[in-house]
Amino acid sequence: MVTQADVLQLRQALASGAVVLDVREPFEFASGHVPGALSIPMHLVPLRLDELPSHRDLYVICAAGNRSWQVVHYLGERGIPAINVAGGTMAWHSAGLPIETGEARPFAEPQTTAAGGAQS
């Protein structure tokens, strides 16, 4: 079973520290993506599992929700919890939510303090 969320739920989750993984191709990502998204094209996910955050909620997005559904299913079979974003980036854009353009930047986990909180 694949857990799903809509784009408004994703927006709330991102405000709480969740990570969004965009599995579209680089040219799609560069043309517009959720701000701060991690870019790993669908076909490379199996090779880059070690780059996925392990201590934060992981939301997976594509253009419309089909590729991301497949990736969430794949991750679930490997014991990696993830949530599919229904409607994908098209729904995000249609909802009037902010879009970044440009190539992917390296993803880095936020550093934590001794008390376990995120440090900026």
C-alpha cells in the first residue's frame, strides 16, 4: 500500500522539516520544482538510496504522481517509508505554491544540536 498526500499536506510537512524527493528528469527539475527539493531521477533511485534522509519524513514527487507512486512503492518494499505526492508538481504549481527553477544542488541534512534540535 502506498501512502499519499496532497500538495497542501506537503507544504505543511515541509514547514515541519520534511524532505521532498523529486524523481523527474534533470531538465524537468530545472524548469520548475518545489523549493529545496532533492533531485534524484527515478531510474537512479536504486543506486542512490544512501542519499535519502533517514530521520525525516520523505515525500516523493514527480510531474503528476505516477513515477513518484512507483518510487514510493519501491522504497516501501525495501523498508524505507515514503509518501507519494498526489498530483505532483503540476498540482503544486496549480495551487499557486512557490516554484524554484534551476539545476539541482547537493542535499545536506541539517546539523543537529546536542539537544537533538535542528541548527541553522
